[in-house]
Amino acid sequence: MVISNNATAGFILGTLNKNINKKSKAAGQLALGEKIRNAGDDASSYAISERMRVCIRSLDQADANVQNGASMLRVAEGAIQSQINLLRTVKAKVIDAHNDTNTDADRAIIQKEISQYYDEINDIAAETTFNGKHLLLGTKVSESVKSWYRLDHAEKLQGSDDFGFISGSEATLDGYTINTLSTHSLSGGTADVQRKVEIKFDINVFKSQLDHKAFRIKHPGGAHDFVFAFGTNHSFNGENVSVINLNLPSTTDVVTDFKNKIGQVLNYSWTAGQSSDYMTLTLTTIEAGEKTNDISLYSVEGVFLPASPGYEQADPITNLPESSVKITNIQQGADGATASWSWDLSAYNSADMSKAEEFISQYVGQAIQHSGNGQYYEFIDSSKAPTVGSISKINGSTVIDLNNIRSAVNSGKTVSEAFADMMISKVGSLATAIADGSGQVTGIKFNATVRGTAGNSQKISFVEGDLRDYTLDFKTLFDSKGIADADIAAKLDGKGFRFYEDTTQSKWVNVLFVNGVNPNDDERPPSGGRGMDIDTLVVDLSDVTDFNSFLKTLYQGDGDKNPEGLSQLLNRTSDYFRLLVDYDKGTMTIYDNRRYYVANEAKIADGVLDNVVSDSRNSYVNDLVIQHTDKSSANIHVRIPQTTMDQIFGYKIGDGSLDDYSVMTSDKREFLLGQDYPVKVTGALDKGLQYLIDANTLIGSQIVHMEFADANIVTQVENTKAAESVIRDADMAKSAMDMAKYNILAQSAQAMLSQFNHNSSDVLNLLQ
């Protein structure tokens, strides 16, 4: 009989233990709802799941931080909006104060209200908090910008005078003169010829024959009648009648009396001479020339004076026999010759354009003066603008543009003909063309303004105006300093010059060169004010590529960084100074456009003398961290600009104050409001409003950032939780099935093991 060991029972026991363990695990999964209860369940999945749970906790906190950050920004946004509303009200008050219907007392009241608004804006900046943290007071310097402030006096900008634009550092604009180049006397004038009338009395004529005989002598003022009669107690119906008394010793005495009467009453139109025999009178017109031949103006004739009540009759002296009294025109009046001077232009009797250029080059800038009318006829060449040859240099001159010769020559005219046509059109009858036998114009004859010998004293002078000016020879200066085109902007940065009339100490013009302007810098305010009339042109040379572009930028601007040049500035602001430039020579000329002698000196000097000086000021922001991730390098930083009044208006505390932003003077009101014409200047209020609007725009964009960040965090949390759930959460149905399965298997194993144990006991009982 063999008794074996219970190997089967041992196997059943092992299986029972396994099923119990699996049943316990399934029960644990059902109890926790997780298929991974600890690292032993699935080490790698456990590690992944734990990392995801850490991430989910971090994201939940980041979401809370972002929402708090957005709430904080909305507090700042509302505060700045209140500041914007207050500053808008301030602008309305300034516009009200700028109305001259307000008195100074009214403006003082308005200023009190504005000062309260300024204080309230500062209070909002100081008192706006979130959870005890100040929001609108900066904690960090965001940038250091160039700022400007205006002094109550002008001072020379440091280093602006060390380039040496002006020889000797200061010079005087030379005085205005008119220089005579040549003079030509007019000649050939001859006197006008007077008209002469002879009245010849026969030596044998009887006084009785002359009784009641009449002469009429006409003159431009009318007529005068002379009647011979015995005695003077007679009345005749005529024109301004004078009676010649025949009761004189002899006929010669009567003729002499006649002559004397003519001299008495017609001394303004006729003169009378008497021959040696006293019987012949010669009447000569005081005037001369052909007009004295007009019998409606001048005549000597017999006249009939009819009788009428109270008047006696007189017969014409010419009724006597011809030999008794004879009236004869012995000399006709005649016009004298007009003096003249001829300008020989035969060298330019050509339609060759080279001859036109030669003529224009020779005479441009000169002028002809006619002493008879005192007028100047000045030659310019408009095609040479903006050089000195394109402008008039003589005050009140008649300008003749020689550029028109070019178009006339192109159309077929000779240079001499084209010029003569232009000259005659301006001078009129004082000039006539001289032509040769073939009709070609070979010169111009200038005539005197008066006929006769008086014209012989007149002159034609060639002159040239010399402006009150100063020429800056940039080309020579740059060459002497060895300045290459690429170095112009750098070498001239911060340099400049000024010009002014020295008797007007408060009025001058500055030119300041800079090598670029930082767009973040404060806008430069206009120079002057406070009793100073200063115009400063800041010329940005950063885009200058060569010498020619330098001159053009200085003269006319570039339409971009330099909206206007020095020429436009002077035309807009200066009473007297104007500008010329010669690009070929590389020169620029500043001149006084008054074109006459001025006692006061005008000067030009190195250096910029200005009451607007630069400084630097710090721009502050409140830099706050809003946690977005668990990585510090990826944190969200929000920046809230400081909105105190010094930051809004852009002044440096200590150098400026709110007193500079009042309405009590016109200059300050204009500074606050700005201007649109002739050059746009943004007012301090508009700049301040833009600063606040930009600040709120920045905050608004950061709020949007927060909102998008919040939405992104929520998405990350949702998807990370879903992924972690897949890894760790239990499949409840499967776990329940496993638990039921392993419970049944465990119970079966227990029953089988019990049976095996019972069999072994039976065998032992038999052995006993």
C-alpha cells in the first residue's frame, strides 16, 4: 500500500491564493475607481499619470492667476478712462479760455478749475489699487527719452558752434548797393522851333486908316482882340478887347504901344519884337514844335467886331490895302530831334542757341537804368532758380526774363530780335529796334524821355544790384575739412548756425543739424515765446546720401523727415530774410529782400542760440507678473504705464511743472492746443490724451491676452484630465467581472482543497 504526498492540494492552494489576490485587486479598483492604485500596479503609467496630475494642479492655479490678472487690468483700465475723460474736459476748458471774449479774471477762474482736474488725475494715479497694490505708479523705468523744456531766456546749445560754418565765427551781411558798370550819354537832341508871325505896318500908313481896325491873336487859352481907335473911351464887342490909342505923336508910337499891349496881356503865349524902324512887329510863340502851326491854337488875323447896342463896330485890319498892314508867317514851328543812344547787338544777329546762352550769361543779373524816367529794367533768368540770377536785386525794377529768349530762338527768331522785342515791350516808346538793310534787327535805340536838347543830358547806365547778403560756401568748407558724403550726417550732428538783425535782440533764426530723431523722443516744442521771436529749423540729415542731397534737404526739405526746408521757413516766418542756393557751386545765400539800404546791421554766426533745450527723462511702467505656466521664464508680464501728470505731459519734475500748462498767457494756451497751419504742431493736451489712450490700448490688449490665455488653460486642463483618466481610471465593468470571476474561482479552489484535505484524513484514520 502506497501513501502519496498531497501535491495536488498544494497546487490548488497556490491557485486559491492567486485568485484571492486578483479578487482583492479588482475589489480595490472598484473601491477607488482607479486601475493604478500605486506604482506597483503599472510603474510607467503611474509616473506618467502623476506628472499629468501635477500639470493639472499647476494649470488650475495659472487659470486663477490669469483671471485675477484680468480683473486687475480692468481696474486700471477704468481708472485711466476716468483720466481721459478729465483731460478731455481740460481741453474744452482751454479752448474756452482761448476765446478773447474772456477777460483775464475769467481765465483765472477757468485755471482754478483746470488745476483741480490736474490734481484729480494725479489722485487717480496715486490711489488706484488692486488688493493693496498701486497700479498706475511705475515701479520700473521702461525707457529714457529725450525731453525738451523751454527757458525764459535763450542760451547757446553746447557744441553747436564748433564746426566753423562762418569765417571768424561771426560775420555781417554786406550792405545793399547798386553798382554802375558803364554809362552811355544820349545825344543828337535838337531844340524845337518856334512859330513866328510878322506884322508889318507901311511907313506911310495914316493913323486915320487904322481907326476902328481890329486884330485877333489866338493862343491855347483862348483869343485876344486889339482895336485901333482915337482915344480909349470906346467899347467893342470882342474877345478880351484891348484898345490901341491912336492919339499918339506918330504911327511908330502907335505900333510901339501895340507891341507893349501884346507883351502885357499875352506874355504867357506870345512874345513881340519890334524892328529898328518900329514899323514891324515879330510875334513868336513861347511854345515850340509842330503844335504851334495849329491855327486853332495859334494865329494872328484881322477880325470883324459888329456894332450892337453900347458897342461900336470895328473892321478887320486886313481890309486895308495889302501894302498898308501885312501879316506873314515867317517861320513854321517844328519839332526838334530826340536824343538817343544805340546799343549794338549785331554780334547776336543769329538764331544759334549757343549765342542765346552767351547773351544770357553776359547780361543776367544786370539792369539798364534810364535816367529820364529813373526806371530800372533788370535782367533775370528764371530757369536758374533758385540761384541769385533768378531773382530781382533792385527795388521797384521792371523785370525782364531772359529765359524767354530761348523759346523765341527755338521758334526761329534771332537773339537780337528776341531781346529787342522783349525790351521794347517793357520800355515802350523809349526804345526802338534798329534794323539793317535786310530788315534784320541789329540793335536797340534808346530815346530820351523829352524831345530836344534836354534829352542830351540823359543817360543809359548798365548797373548791377548787390544784395545785403551772406553766402555759405558749403562745398569749399566740406572739402577743406575732408568730409566725405557718407560722413555728412555724423560730422554735422548737433552743429548749426543762426542769423539775425542785431538791433532786434529778440528775433533770430536758428539752423540745427541732427543725425536722426528717435521716434520715441518727446516732440520738440516750438522755439520762442515769452517775448522772444525765435524760429529754429531742425534738419534731420539721417537720409542724406551725398552733398547735393544735403543742400536740397537744407533748402527745401525732403517731404518726409524734413517737411520743410529753410527756404519755406523763411518765407513763412521772416519779414526780410530769404534764401538762394546754387547746387552747381555748392553755395547757399541768405539775403535781405528789402533791396534798399538799411542802417541796422544783419549778422550770421556759428552756433544755435535757443530757449528750447534738451534733457532726458524716464518713462515709468508698473511691471507685474501674471503666472501663466509653472515655468518662470514663460510667465506673463503685464505693463501698466504710469499716468501721473508729469508722464502724461512729458516733463521732467524739477525742470517743468504744471504751471507751464496753464491758460493765463496766449503762448501757454497755444502750447496746450497746438496748431495746424502753417506747420502742424501737436498741442500738449493732444499728446497727453494720446499717451493715456495708448496706455489704455496697451492694457486692453493685455486683457485680451489674459482672456485668450484663460481659454487656453481651460483647454489644456480638460484634455490633460482626459488623458490622465485614460491612463489611471478603472474600467468599472471589467473590474466587477474580474472580482466576480476570481471570487468564484477562489470558492471553487477552497471546496477542492477541502475535499483533498478530507481524503487525507480518511487514510490516516484507517492507519490508526
